[in-house]
Amino acid sequence: MSSIARAYLLFIVPKQGIEMLPDVEILGRILCEIACDEALGGFTLVEREVKWDGSVVTETDRRIQQRIESALKEHWPDIPLLGEEMSPARQEQLLSNPEGELWVLDPLDGTTNFASGLPFFCVSLALIRHGEVVLGVIYDPLRDECFMAEKGAGARLNGVALGATPHLELSRTIAGVDFKRLPGPLADQLAHAFPYMSQRSMGSSCLDWCWLAAGRFQVYIHGGQKLWDYSAGDLILRETGGRAATLNGEPVFGGQLAPRSVVAAVNSELFDEWKAWIERNKETPA
């Protein structure tokens, strides 16, 4: 583990205003060490399988999930884990108790990138307590960047607080846009009459949230993310002063398996401008 990661792990975020959360130092070490052990060594063209929902999985996904689940049980045996690489039936069963505690894990977000040799992937872990996300950690092993947030205590990158991003006009922003999951008319408008300066699609929803929180993007839109894609990242963004909602204006976190759309921005003013443009254009043919 690098010196940056070690420095981060020595930083324990204050736990004021909420019940005591799992120890951040231990939790960070689990994610950093397992992700580095499993993902860095196998990062190249690797064998992959296509799951029932069309997404890609590798043996690295399964190993990371198994190792993280075992480590979490060792330290917090009473908190069950919902992982992406579980059956939908088991996932639904775990979500059936909304008043309890539940880990939500994406063991390797950006699996297609990972399996294709593209350097953009991460591991993401969130803690749901009483029906809301109270803790989120996302670790990028290639850049040795650990993003973390606790509800009401702010967000940090390798132990350094992430502050609010200065406002930009929408026309000067970089947008994170996943075109293929958006409604056709809106995707057409974004492609041909876009309101931003430039657009990116990186292939890891969890890291997209983090890069938005860090101001590397300023606005974002995605047509359908799963629970493990948005749980940690949504909290990290909100704890920096960013805002997010679905295309219908609902909170992104819904505590369910059905995909959720995302409209997000680094601050409220920009979010309102971005959302208003989307509302004007989401049903308009190009």
C-alpha cells in the first residue's frame, strides 16, 4: 500500500451527529489492500463472462467480493452484505429489511474497462442504516485515490477535505454523459444541441460520482444505475455540496434493485440550470 493510502487510513473522520459507524481506518485498509492485491495484478486483457442482464463479470470481481465479504464479517459480523455478484433473489431478500443495516458492494465497477485493459475502474462500498446511506468509500487502485464520506461529516480524498466546486456557467462545463441508457429524444438533443463545453463517458459509474465530487466533471447524466453504482457516490457528492436527482426529480437513492436515472451537478445553482435544460429538451426530437 502506498504512502498516500497509509496517510488516508490514519485519518479518522469525526462521527458527530449520528450513531457510531464502523471504524474508517479498518474499512479503508480492507478496500485498499484487497483492491490492490486483486485488481492491479490482473489488469490486462482477461477472460470475461456475460451475465443474465448483459453486464460483464470476471473472476476478479468474484474474488474481490468474496474477500471483502469475509473481511467485513470478521470485523462487523452482524451487518450483512449485498454484493453485485449475488443472485437477484438473494439481493431482494437482503433489501427486505429496510430498518436494518446493510453493506452494498460493487467489487469491481468498470469491469469491461478492467477486462479490456482500460485504466478506469474501482471498488465501491456503502453502508445503509435505517433506510439511508450513512457511509461511502470508493477506492481507485490505479491512481491510489480513496474517496470517502460520512453523512453530515463531509467528504474526503485521501484524507483531505473535498470542498465545494466554484460555479461555472453550463456552457463552460465538462459533462459526464452515458448516452446509451438515455431516452432517445434526450440523447439526440445532447448529441446535437448540447449545452456544455465538452462531454466524457468513462465506463465506471462509481468513479464518475467521485470525479464529479472532485470537480473534474461539473454536470452529469446517466439513464440507469444500479444500487451498487450510486449508493456510495451519491453520498460523496452530496457531502461536497453537490446535488443529484432522477430524471423525474426523485432522490437517486431508492433502496431498490430497479435501475435509477441520475441528473447531477457540483452545486445547486448549476444543478438547477442543468435540470431546467434537460426538462426543456427531454421530449424534443433533434
